[in-house]
Amino acid sequence: MSASIAGEIILIFSVMFTIISIGALWFAYSTSKQKHKKELQEKRMDIIDKHFNSMIRIECPYCQTIYKVNRDECPNCKANTKKILFPEIPTDFDYLS
């Protein structure tokens, strides 16, 4: 009788330990998966920023020289004011069909 009660107690604790272990492992896996998704999103944003910055040009309001966004001043007249020129976005989307 006491052996069966001890066996049941050991069985209950082993089942509880197994359930808690599976829960902890699932939590660790889902946390690492979310971290990986966040890192991928940051990498995508870095790539988009890099390509977007390479497309943007700045026009000097004084001499109308067009230069890249990574310069602090106009290479022609050395003015430090900037007028940002965004690339033209195509409005004809027939090529997507």
C-alpha cells in the first residue's frame, strides 16, 4: 500500500517536472525565434537605408549643384544648407501585371 502511494507521488512529480521542462524549453525557443526575427528586420532596414541613401541627392539652394547625401556641404560653393531631392516614384505599374 505505501509502495503504491510512493510510486504515485513519484509519478506525479516526474510528470510535473516533464511538463515544466517542456514549457521552459518552448519559452526559450520562442524567445530566440523572436530575437532572430528582430535581427533579420534590423538587417533589412539597414539594407533599405543604404540603398535609399544612395538614391537620394541633395541640391544646393545657392548654386543648384546636385551632390550625394553623405556630404556635409556643397562641393561647389561650400554652403551647408540642404534641399533634399527624393527619387521619382514610378506611377506606371503595368510591368507588375
